[in-house]
Amino acid sequence: MQGKGLVTLVAIVLGLICLNELLPSFYANKIEKEARAIAGDNQVKYQAELDRLSKDTLNLGFTKLNYTSAKQKEMKLGLDLKGGINVLLEINQRDLVNDLSNYSTNATLIEALNRTDQAQKNSSKQYIEDFFTQFEAVNKEKGTNLKLADPEIFGNTNLSEIKFNTPDDQVKNIVRRKIDASVGTAYEVLRTRIDKMGVTQPNVQRVPGTGRILVEMPGIKDIDRVKKMLATSAKLQFWEVQMGQEVLPYFSELNQLVKVKGDSIGVAKTTNLTNLIQLNSTPGNAVANVKLSDTAVVNKILNSAIATKARPVNLKYTQFMWGYKPENNTSNSLVLYAIRGNINQKAPVDGAVESANINYDQLGRIVVDMQMDSQGARDWKAMTEKNKGKVVAVTLDNRVYTAPMVNEVIPNGRTQISGNFTQEEAKDLVDVLGAGKLPAGAKIVQADVVGPSLGAESINDGIMSFLIAFAVIIVYIIFYYGGAGVYAVIAMIVNLFYIFGIMDSVDATLTLPGIAGIVLSMAMAVDANVIIYERTKEELFRGKSILEAYKDGFKHAISAIIDGHVTTFITALILYIFGTGPIKGFAVTLMIGLVMTLFTSVLLSRVMIFNRLNKGKSLSVWTAPTKNLFRNTWIDFIGKRKWSYIVSAILMVISIASIAINGFKYGIDFTGGRNYVVRFEKPVDASKIEENIAKLMKTADGKNESVEAKTFGNSSQLKITTDYLIDDESLAADQTVEQKIYEGLKQDLPAGMSLADFKAADKGHAGIVSSTKVGPTVADDITTHGILAVIASLIGIFIYILVRFDKWQFSLGAVAGLFHDTVVILGVYSLFYKVMPFNMEINQDFIAAILTVIGYSINDTVIIFDRIREYLREKKALTLAGLFDDSISSTIGRTFNTSFTTILVILAIFIFGGDNLRGFMFCLLLGIGFGTYSSIFIASATAYDFLRGRKKEDKVTGKSSTDVELVK
């Protein structure tokens, strides 16, 4: 065959590249197995063995490997396989705008910022774009006629390139560039911090078109420490402190207000604020000492509109800040400080730290010594001169680390922070300060945490489902196609090797959805071989020689294979563009798999087959039991289409009615919220636990917040979902929710289990094994992108089929079939989400599954349409109905084989792939079933009805029908 040498050369070169890429993974895994075999479960001994084995070097001539280098180069595993944390950080762009405006107090600016904050909750635009829109609206409403270049807006010393007459459009571009540069700075700072933590294979990347940064750190166990390291701005600030005598009268007044208006604040009228703040036991220069369990109530009172309105003049701009951590002598309490603020809440000293290191004070306590930059040193000198003999607070991210009295002027910018540190806390602080400050505060708007034990289980489940699916395919395809099936299996194994090698070479991360993508790529490879072998069988039945039959089989199959792969690739590409996180991994894997399938199943397989045939050897394309299966099958599908329309109409009416009445169970991806998978040592009552937790989660108006507890996988594991405090994206809010869940579950947890143990469950222990958080702004983005992905996929497929088949009726039929599949699957999820024993949420995974279904359904449809297009040229004597029936009937063998093998593969993953994949796979099972049905009874029938127009046709009697019918 032509190009045989080129295909062979490409296959060899590609194989060598993949081998070189995968060797580090094999070698690192080998070393770890050896170390584990010696050390067993002894972690210290295991690490010692790794250190010993790391000194060995593997020299293969073309490459040298040791354990350390291999570990750095091995294939990246997602946190769902390895455990760890994945967070989406959002740089506070309001802070950036404030900085660029030099903390202007202009009323129009502040109103625009406040409106932007609200608009962002339901907007997928960047913050700065919403700000420009809101600024124009407020400017118009107030009639202020301010320009963006006005000195009170952006025309200040922070933006020297803006002059008084700079047009608004130009100012917008300057501000956009500055904000983009600030996000870039934040990215570099975060990379430096992570490097200092010594994390293996971290993934840090900016999310294009947003002010967000994605950080993935597999293998991490101390989740709270990581969150603090990432979200801390490292903006060290120094403030003046107001003492107790200034604040006490205000607290007394608030105490009386709570007794009268407690309900409107969201606390009981019987609440005694004076008792809560424990004035008699307040240490140092704080104004209150509050039990940890009471801090939420005190915050609610102090931050209420009533409390703000009641503030006297001397406290108008006061900020109440908590201490960094409990004091030694009050381990169950936090102290509260009154910080003297100002109209723009800009700290008197707000400088970066040039250097920081750990030291010890005269009493042997751990402290952090630091040197400020030149601007900070000047401001610090001025502040210490002004406040000699007074108290100042050193804060980091609105937490007070220390509040000492100024005894003397500090002229050189050197200072010391003491905060009752442990060695690890001091090191983290030094690392954060040393990495530089973020240009603005950062908040975690989305987080996924998977415990190491769950990651290990996921790997085992993934490998098990993968091996079973692969074995099923091998057995079936050899059983059905005999010798030709062996070549198909060889091509699939090579395909698999290429997929893993290419993923490793492009630094892609393998996730559970990625494994699903690989298995589905294998199903596509099966489909390509099925199409080729079915066409070859047709040629053999026409009396052609084995060599000629294979030549014509490949020639006739290539069009259908390319069309099917391209439409599925379009779906995967759209999924990649609009998807996030694991969905992107699924899309990348599927796209790589599709390209490699075309190469191995069409080109490489062809080279191997013809290499055998050209030597005069035979190659069977069937076995005795399968030789005549579907050979003479002919069904009057078009004649029965009215029945299918009725059945489909009933299914769609039921689906739409259920959607309207029952709605869906939306995942937190779409609504925002937090969920936790919690493991217990024995079966638990989900409804009772839900009730216990709900009692602890009350909103500001005193109502219970939404809480759902549902059995997840087995009766000793629950998935707990809540939107409590979801508008608060701070680390403190995360910790509050975890504390309340812990309290609500305490009676079902092992005796004596601490909160720390509960949050770090490992193999064989109860506690949180995984958690997910999605903020409201991210949820809105995910919802928007999900809808756009489905719409874009349908439009893309419509256009492609229109171009390829040159008739809009085919495009309409294809989209009608896809619409039918989507509505019916949505209906099933609406009808059964309350009763199914596995997750049936509408979330990102569901969108990925729907798009995968679209890809597979259109693949089925394209195969039939391709045969119809062929028969339109060759069988002009047939009626249009007869032609359609012939086309569908002649492809029935391919339809059955592809659908059957794909369903077997998906069933294997559904049964053995673990709890996290069951909802995803159930959607695919529905999709393959309904997709196969709709390709024949909806897509083809619709295309037929619109192609034949209004012309009445004579009754079709079957293949013998020769009535001529015009095709419009």
C-alpha cells in the first residue's frame, strides 16, 4: 500500500518518544514498590528506604534515571487519584481598583464598586468590566459627569501615564493592563510560595480571561496549612489601636440594642453581649476575650446594620479584628482588637517585607524578625514617632499578630513579630513574607480536597474498571471477527501506549474522568474496526477475493470513520473550551485518544493487515457463530416511524412534565455550596444526621440553612451538602462549617476523635475523606459555560453535517435526535434523582456526560447518513423510503456491535469504577441506549420526512421497491 514506509516510520518514532516519556513513571513506581515491600506500613522506614534506593542510577544509554529525577518526570496524577488539594484563587479586584484609584473616597466610585460586588454574583464577566459598566450607570444617575481620568478616579500618581485629558477608552485599556499585570505578579508569588513548601509536581496556572489562579497540589495532607499559605496576602500592615475605655460605652449600648432588636440582627434577644466578650478576662491591649464557640455570634452583632448605625463618632471607621490564634492561657478563646481606621481604611504603614527569618526573644519564645522595604521603613518611622507610648497592632490579612506598646522610634524598618508561634507556623510566615506580598487579597472561590486513602481507592477502582473493560473488548472483538479481531486488539494496545505517552509528553494530568476518556477512546477504536470489518464482510459476500475485499472495505469505511471522529472531536473540543478542572482532563484525553485511534485503527492496522495479505496469507473477518449474523436483516424502519414518533413524544412529554414539576437536584457546581464525603466506622442514619447538623446552621435571620445528608456508596458513608456561609469565601468560614459538621456528627464518631483527626481521615479511620467548595461567582460561571457548551456543540455539529452532507435536512435530523436524547436523559434525572442509590446531580460531570452522549449519538447517526449518501448515488431506482430502509438495515451489524461493546465498557466502569463515576456512567448508559434509538427512529426519520417534502409516496414493499421518488 502507498505510504506504508511513512506510517511504519511514524509509528516507530512515536513509540520511542512515548517509551522515553513513560520510563520515569515505570522506574519511580518500581522503586516505591521495593521500598514498600521492605518497610511495610512504617512510614519512617519507607522514607529511609526511598532515600537509600534514590542513590541508584538506571543507565539505559539513551537516558539515565534515578528516583528523584524520575519522580519529577513521572506522569502527573490528579488529586482524585493521588489525594491532595485543588483550589481556584481569585485575586480581590476591588482591592486592585482601590489601589489604582489611590484609595479614593469619591462617592460615585464607591457606589460603583458596591454595585459591582453585587453584579459579580450573577455575572460571568471580569470584575473590571462590570465595574466600568456600573461606573457609567452611577455616573449618569448622579449626573456627576466624571471621567475615568479624573484625579478622584484613576488620574493619580499611581497611574502616571493617565493625564487629565486621557479618553475613557484609553484609561480602560491602561487599567486592564495594570490589573492583568497584578494577577501575573500574584501568580509568580504563589509559585514561589509553593516551591518553598517542597510539593512534588504542583500545577499552578492562570485561568485565561479572569483574575483567577488554579493551584493543584497532589499528595498534600495538611490542607488547612496549604489554604493559609495560598490565601494569605502577606500584606503586613501596622495600625493604631483603640483601647477598652474608648469602646466599652459602645459595647454597653449594643448590649441594650440586642435585648430589643435581637431578632432583626439574627440572634436571640436573651443574648448578653457583655457576658460574651468577657471584659474581666481580656488580656493585653485587646477590647474583648471571646470563646471560640461565641465568635460567630459576636461577629453577627458587630457587623449588623444596627450596630454600624449605633457607632459613635470616635468609632465610625473602627475595624474590629481578631487575634491570630488563641493565647496560651486562653486556649479556647480569641481576643478582639479595636483598630483605628479611616475613611478609606488605608493602613498608616502598608509595606512589603524585604527579608524575614525565625529568631528567639529573651524568654526563648519563637519570633519573626523582618526588614521592611524603603517606603515601609519611612512610614514605620513616622508612625512610631507619632505613637510613642501608645499601642500599635501588626496585622496580616486582618488578623492581629501582636499589639505592643511603642517604647521608642524605629528608624530603620527593622521590627519583630511575636505571636505565640510554633516552629512550623513561624516557618510558614517567613516563607510567605519571603515570597513577597500579593498585590491584593486572595480568596478561595473553589476548592476540591481528596484524602490520600480515597485517592488510593480511586486508583484501584480506576485500574480495575479499566482492566475489566479492556478484557471485555478483547474477548468480544476476537470472538466476533476472528483473525482480524487480533489485529484490532494489537492496534488498540498500541493506541493505549501512545495515549499515555502523549499525555505524559504534553504534561497532561491523568484523572478519573481522564481514565473514562481513555476507555471511551477504546470504544471509538472498536467502532472504527467494526466499520472496516463490516464493510469488508459485505465485499466478501459479493464474491470478491480476500485482498480486494479488504481494500474496498477500508476505502468505503474511511469516510464514515472520519465523519464520526470529527463530530466527536468537535464535542470534545467544545468541552475543553467551556469546561473546567476534571472536565478539561476528560476532553484532552478524549481528543488525544481520537487522533491516535485514527492513526492506529485506520493507518497502522491497515499496514499490518496488508503486510500479511500481500504475503499470500489469509485473514478471517468472522468466526463460525458470527459469519451470517445480521447478513440478511432488513426492517421497514421508515414505515414504523410514526410509532417511534408517538413513543418519543410520550417520553418527551413525561420528561418535560417532570422537569417542570420535580425539577432537578443541582450540584454545588451550579448553585454554590460545600459538600463533604464523610466516612464512619458503622452504618448511620442519614436523615437523623441531617437534622442534627441543620440545627447548628442558622442564617442571620435565625432560620436554618439548607443541609442535605445522603448515603454515598454504602450505609457507613455520607455526602453532606450545605450552602451555609457560602457567600463568605474566607478560610475562617470554611473552618466554621467544618466545626459545625463535626459537632453535628460527634455522637456518631469514635469516642475522643478530635476536630483535627476528623478533618484528616486516612485509611481505616472515620472522618472527612473528600470535600468540595464552589463559591457563588464560580457556580454562575460553570452554569453559563455548561449551557454554552451544549448549545455550541449542537451548532458545531449542525454546521459540520451541513457541509459534509450538503443537505440541511440531514443537519436538522441529527440535531433533532440529539435534542431528543438530551431531553429524555434530563427527564430521567428529574424523575429518579430522589430514589437512585447513587449521585444523580446536575453538575459539571453531568454536562461532560451529556456532551459525550452527543458525540456518540452523532457518531451513530453519521454512519447511517454516510450510507444514505452512498445509496443516493448508487440506488436511484429505489423509493426514498426503500433507500433509507436499505441504508439503516445494512448498518445494523455495525450499530449493534458498537453499541453493545460500548455499553459493556460503560457497565464495567459503572460497576467497578467507584462511587464518584457512577452518576457520570449512568448518564452515558442512558445516552448510548437512547442515542442508538434516536439515530434510527428520530434523526433518520426526521431527515426522511423533510427530504421527501409533501409528495405522497406509494407503499414500500421492501428492497424490491423500484418506484422512483424525487429527492428535494
